[in-house]
Amino acid sequence: MIKIYYTVFEKPLPDEMFCEYLNTLPDFIKKDVLRYNRWEDRLASLFGKLLLKKGLKDMEVSDSLDHLKFTVCGKPFVGDFIDFSISHTSGCSMCALTKTGKIGLDIEAIATLDISQFEKYFSKAEWNKIINAVAPIDQFFHFWTKKESVIKADGRGLNISLCDFEVVEDSVLLERKQWQIARLDIKEKNIKPIWLMMKGSI
């Protein structure tokens, strides 16, 4: 079973409320939240951690993040039997947890950008689908979030080159391991993200 939590926001929290929430976290996570300069990023990071605490509590395990650890590649984990992934974008944070297999999550707010600089991260087939799509930017994010989800679920992050594997419909094969893809669309006011969740079969 997979549990998914999300929250959206449009303005800063009052300072007192922000500090109250922040103080529920251990010091090393507080520092991680406060390293961001923009209030939007600080709040997104804070909410991501609070959603994780909520998810752990609902799964009837300790919601304390004091024992949060990191792999050599920087992937956070809380134990051997729960995997989770956190992602946030402009005005939104999301967390997914599972006791079965590995999970990766990536969300992006669709925005206008010059996609030509990203060609090197895609296979020739993927890039042709992007540039020949009716809405190239939407198609770009369609592939990008899938790829980001894969490397998060794998656990090695950017140590894996995005051009080293190809997205085919609803699955990805990475080094002989199959990853299944599910798309989650959540429509909120002023936010138009693409949501994709990846779960590896083991």
C-alpha cells in the first residue's frame, strides 16, 4: 500500500506559526529548512518534513525524525521497512510512503522555459516526441518528472545520468530493474503541476 500526502500554499505562514512547526523538527532538519533564501522554498521544505511525520504516524511507527539517516548517495531513510519520497514545487509539497519496495516522487509546476538546453538529458526517441508534440513544454515535463522519479526511487539520484535510460509508456528499465509508473493529477488553484509516482518492482 502507498500513502500519499500533499499540501498547497499561496502565502507565508505567520512567523510564530512557522517557528512552532519548525520546532517540532530536530536541529539538523531545521538547518536544512532554513538554508533556503526564498520563503516559498523554506515553507515547501518544512511542509515536506511535516507530511513525512504525518505519514509515519499514520503507518503506526514513530513520527520522530531524530533518527532520519542518509545513504552514501544522500537518499534519506527512516528504517529498513519503510521507503518514502518527498518533492515540492512552487506552492506545493508532497510526500509518498510505502512498506512495499522502493518509491520515488517528483512534481513540477509547468512553466514556460527554453527546453532546448535540456536535449542532452533525453534519448533521441524521447526528444523527438517532445519537440514534435502539440504542447512541447507539457511533453517535456511529462518525461522529466518520470526520469527524476526513477533516480529518486533508485536512491543514487544525480549519480545516474538522465540520458542513460529511456521512458517507455508506463515503465522504465534501468540496469535490468523495472520501475512502474503511475501518474497523479491534482488540480489546485494557481497550481498546475504534473505528479508522477514511481514504484520499483523487487
